[in-house]
Amino acid sequence: WPEHLTTIGNGAFSGCEGLTGLLNLPATVKQIGNEAFKICTGLRGTLSFPASLTTIGDKAFWGCTGLTGTLTFPATVKTIGNRAFFHCTGLTQVNWPGHLTAIADGVFDGCKGLMQVSLPVTLTKIGSRVFADCTGLTQVDFPPSLTTIGDEAFAACTGLTGALSLPSNLTTIGERAFSYCTGLMQVNWSAALTTIGEGAFYNCAGLTGTLNLPANLTTIGHDAFYRCTALTQVNFSAALTTIGDGAFADCTGLRGTLVFPASFKRFETRDNSIIGAFNDCRNLQGVDFSACAELTDIGESAFMNCTGLTQVNWPANLKTI
């Protein structure tokens, strides 16, 4: 390398599959540009960054499948770009810069070799698809500072098993954040959580038994627990106002009576949707809306094909079924 090199430009070595062996970056480099080493599949071994590095660009090491072992970021790194290490399947662990507050979209999407992630204590946001399809991931340690988990952040992380413990300050779980995490059996919720996004736990067939939702939850998005077939009961929060279409559709294990809180106001419906909130919950036996003074409309198909339903306690101000 040139003696005083500080920047490796955008696309500098993109697609150079003939570059082989270890990548020894010069000690003076501060910036690695967008797609600088994209699809350099011949690179091998552990990637070491210089202590001077501040910026890693978007897709900088996209598809570098030969990189292996632990990825350690120096304390100087301020920016890690979108999809910077997409599909780097040989990476097994990440050591983060201590001051990081957000992880950009898709940084480790498809990194199937990652096994355990301990996130930095300063982190407040995990972007979209950051760890999606990281099928080798078996443990995630969330910091208390985390407030937002982005869309599809952990989608299809089938190696996550047992209980998922969410941090105390988390307020939002994005769309499809843990969809297809079929090994999850239980969720320990954040008391601060107010929103569960669309499809957040879609097809998490391992979620088992009673789902005790957190006290401050107001919104359950469309398809949030769609096809969570091992759930047997749901205890709603006293703050709940809205449940979306398909939220508990095809939860065939639900039994007994669903009791809705006084705060509940509406089933939110999508245009042209044919799948209601509790569609195909065939073993559900009762529904109690008697405390829901502000509920005036039962959404379309809300309890379609609930063939086991034998009793409904209606709200006093209901106008439309």
C-alpha cells in the first residue's frame, strides 16, 4: 500500500475475486468506501482494521465469504454502512466499538456463521435486517439502552431458542422483526414496550403456552403472531387499544375465553383483507368484550372460522359486526 494512504475509494477493488489471502490494511487508513471490497471472495482469514479507521462504507465487504473468525472494530469507528458485511458467512463473532448508538440496515444480513452477539452498551437502535437469516445465531445480549428493533432485524434466525429477553427500555419492535424464529418458546417483554409491529413474530411456531403481553402495550400490528400455533392463551395489557388483521390468525392452539381490556377500541383492518384478527382460531371457545365501552365495530372476518366459539359477551356501544 502507499505509505500515507487514508482513503480506499468507492468500488476500489469490487469484484476482484483474484485477491487472495489476508487483507492487511495500512495503519493510516481512515475511510473504506462503498463496495470497496465487494465480492472479493478470495480474501481469507481474520480481517484486522487499523486503529485510525473511522468509516466503513455501504456494502464494503459484501459477499466476502472467505473472511472468518472474530471481527473486531477499533474504538475510532463511527460509521458502519448499510450491508457492509452482507453474507460474510465465515464470521463467527463481533466485537463492537464502545460508543456505537445505531447499527445500520443489513450490516450482517445472511452471516450464517455468527453464533453469539453481545451488543454495545450505548446502542439505542438496531436497523432493518441487521441480523436477518443469521441461522447460526444462538444468543443475543441486548443492552438496557436499546429502544428500537428494526424491521426484519432477526428474521429467520432459527438458531435462537428458548426465552427471548428484551431490554427494559425497548419501546418498538419493527415489522417481521422475529418472523420465522421457530425456536423461540417464550418472550420476556420490556415494560416500556408500546408497539409490536406487523408480523413481528409471524410463524414463531415454538412460542408456547400463555402469552402475557406487557402492561404498556397499546398496539398489536397486522399478522404479529400469525400462525403461532403452540400458544394456548393470551393475556392482553390494560393499555391495549388496537389489534390488526391477522394478528393471531391460525393460532389453532388458543383455547378458553379471550378477555379484552376496557381500553380496547378497534380492530384495524387493511384494504381488501380477508384474514381477520383471530381467523381460524378453531379451538377458541369464548370472547368477552363487556368492558370495552369504546368498541363500536368488530372488524371484517375478525373471528372467521372460529368453529369452537360458543359464547360472546358484547360491548354496550357496539354498532357494527
